[in-house]
Amino acid sequence: MNYYVIYDGNCNLCVTLVQLLENLDQGNLFRYIPMQDQQSLQQWGITPQDCELGMILINANAPEQRWQGSAAAEEIGRLLPFGSIFVDAYRALPGVKWAGDRIYEQIRDNRYTLFGKRPHTYQSVYYADNNCKL
């Protein structure tokens, strides 16, 4: 495991994407922490205000290396098998990354309206427990 994915555990879309990643990765690269777990996030210096800006990806081997929002989504995609081919193409197409960033922001800001809110926070089977140290 090399990365922590901090996601909104109450967002239907976010949880669906985490479940997809769980199935693809099987806990090899990623561990997951819901944004609602303020105790874990606080020990790593992540505030609720930080979480407002979207998902966060942290390199567990170099915790100062972090991505947030659409940059985190791109980095996750890049880390998946053959993902760098698609992410590099996406980044290279004129205007596509800019549009993708704007779409991410709109979805982030309206996720509960667009996709609904879960009654309970989703806890991944590949949860990064409080014993993990960044």
C-alpha cells in the first residue's frame, strides 16, 4: 500500500467510485479514509475546510506529496494499470483538462443534489486505521 484516498463517505457517487477502486486494486496501492473521520484526518493535519475542496490523495511514502480534487482523480487514474496512457492523453488534449477541472468542481459542489446522500458513512474494507503513520 502506498496511497491514502480521502473521500466523502456520505456521497453516493464518491462511495461508488471507492468501491470500484476497491475491486480494481484489492488494497494493493490504496487505503481509504472517509472525510467524516475527523480524528484520523486531524492527526495528519487535514481540516474539514480542506475536505471541502474535494477528495485528497496522499503518498504514504512521502506524505508531503498530496493531490486534491481533479488532480487527485487524475493521479489515481495514472496509478492504475495502463491508466497513465489515458491520463496523459486527457491532459494533452487542448481544453479538455480545463473542462474536466470545471466539471469536477460542479459535481463536487452539488454531489448530494445530483447523486444523493447516504444515511450512513461508508467504511471501506481497506480502511487506513489510526495506526497508520504518514
